[in-house]
Amino acid sequence: MPILVMKFGGTSVANIDRIRRAAKRVGVEVAKGYDVIVIVSAMSGKTNELVGWVNEISPFHDAREHDAVVSSGENVTAGLMALTLQEMDVPARSWQGWQVPLRTNSAHSAARIEEIPTTNITAKFREGMRVAVIAGFQGISSEGRITTLGRGGSDTSAVAFAAAFGAERCDIYTDVDGVYTTDPRISPRARKLDRIAFEEMLELASLGAKVLQTRSVELAMRYNVKLRVLSSFEEPSDTAGTLVCAEEEIMESKVVSGIAYSRDEAKMTLISVADRPGIAAAIFGPLSEAGVNVDMIIQNIAEEGRTDMTFSCPTDQVKRAEKALRDAKEAGQINYHDLIADTDVAKVSAVGIGMRSQSGVAARMFKTLSDEGINIKVIATSEIKISVLIDRKYMELAVQALHDAFELDKLA
């Protein structure tokens, strides 16, 4: 039988009533003739509670025990979902990551999937099981220890299983009814997209849109897994939600598909750095080793052998970045006059595959911001994205203005 993967996030399985509601959706797909792999998250708020307990006991904890504790939330949900389906006379059983087994590397709390053998689950499908309910977010290392895939890891689990089993589609059920042109809480004119290309979704996810985890979109694009994002709180239909698919499957789209934003950005500037070959490596090497996620980078024009270097990073990594650069200076690796951190900025981005073939997007974006009196601090571009750093107080205004300027409330 064809296989369908269905993933239910924390809000979709937050209590017994919602688990029953999700189980009914699974039952509908079974009735259509699918064998179903269900990936479940922990109940809403449960993972945070477990992480809190670990940190309370041991702030500098053993990462292996952290994963053993934190992964338990998904085990509970998987068991409850399987029981609910059994009560509906749907042959189902639960699987923990190690039982599949979903094999990962040993990077606890941020493990990467290495292999998902299909033998065990396929054998059970042949014996009459119709639904395999799998605890998302977790796997097992070569050392035999439980691992977790990082926040949002159940999305990655779902796409990985869809790829491994050649599923017809991977449905991601969440508390929103699809992917929007921007955050509806900021722009009431935001429009739900029927389809969006993998590359666009990947950019939006990495730039702040929290509908899908970035790694899950990367996997879907690599293995051409069709993703559908839809709400578990609305009545199911074949046209519900947003389909994330290959660019070739989209007949026509706007030049810009969406406006993304990230509130938690910081702009850091090294004042008067020696302008010499290798200076960029000397700066960003220590930042990389310290785990600082650098995004935009600008180097000013050099004067008298000195230059300024500006980059952006998440606000919660500023202290780490400051220490890494201070240590590099004390070690004689770099020499700068001052380090200035501006933690009151936001990143706003326009994303669209149409940018590849149409000019003028940057000009319209910059003029729109200028007309609103918004100063641009940093600019970064890619083939299908333009991002700017601006003062955080103007973020919502910028999002609304750009959404209107590119007429994203209208169909292509």
C-alpha cells in the first residue's frame, strides 16, 4: 500500500482530546488505503518542563542524560496515540527511536540522522499493522545512547521517514493552516500560499519563519519529499494547507513570495582592524569555534591600513562573540580598537524565486523603506533573498510596508 507520513506537533497533541482528534485524521487516511507513519512531538510545554528539570538538577549536565530525559516526552505521546488508534480498531503500535532504529551520530541535543533502516516497520506493515506511531525528535547513537535532533527535530524526523520509505507525501500538522506571505499577526493582509518552492521555504525558515524547522526543509529538498503544512484544528480536505514542493511544480509565482523577519538580531562592529590578508579568517575563525552563528558581514573601505568589520548574529550569542574576539585579541591573533554591539536591531527579508529572472526588487525594497523613514544598517543578498538590518522599533512597519509594496495580498 502507499505510505503517508503524518507529523503532529505539540499543540496538536497537547491533551487527550487533541490526541483523539489527531487519531481521527489518521483513521481517515487509513480508510483511503494508506499505510501511515505518524510522527509525534511531546505534548505542548512538556519538553520545556523536562529541560527545566535537567537544568535545575545540573546546570552543567551530561548531554547524554539530558537527551535520555528530554526525549521521554515523545515516548508518552507515541504510546497514547497508539492506544487511541487501537480503541478505534485501527491496527497500530508505538515505536521509540531506538526500536526503528533511527541511527544518528553522537552529537547529543543536535544529532544528525545517519540511517533509517526500513526492515522492522515494513515487516510489521506486512503483518497487518496499518499505523506506526513513532516518537519524533529522537534516535540512537553508535554507542547505544539515546540522542535528540534539536528543537523542532520532529519535523526533521518526519521528512527523514518520508524519504526513507518513499512516502507519497509528508503532512505536517501544526497550529497554523499553512505558510503565509508574512506573519498575519503583523500584517492582517497576509495571504496563505497554496504552494511554495523548497528554496523559498528554506530561506523563510532560516530567516525567522517558524512554520518548519530549517533542517526538515533541507532534507525535503534534497530527497524531493512533498511537504504539506496544515492545521490540525480545521476540517481536513485535499486542498488544505500549503504544499512545499519543487519549483517546477509551481505554474507561476510572484517575484517575491514572502516577507520574513527576525527580532532577535544583534549588529557587532570591530573598529579599526588591521587591513591585511587573512584578517577575515582571524576574526571569523574564533567566532566559528565559539559556536557563534554569523549572518551578514560587511567590511568598510580601508584607510591608512585600518578598516571596520561589521557582522550580525543572534542576540543570545553576543556575550559568546565578545569573549571569543577578546580572547583572540589577547592572543595576538587580531588587533582592533573597539568592539561595539548593537542589540536593538531586527532583520527583515524579502524572499522569492522570481528574483532570479526579474530586476528591480532591491530598488523597490530600498525605496519603500526610505519612504517610511527607515534607515538600513546592513544589507545582505543571495539569488532569491534580500535581507536588511534596521532598528528594531521599525520592524513591524517595515514588514507591513514591504508586504504592501510587493502586493503580496494579491494572487500572482
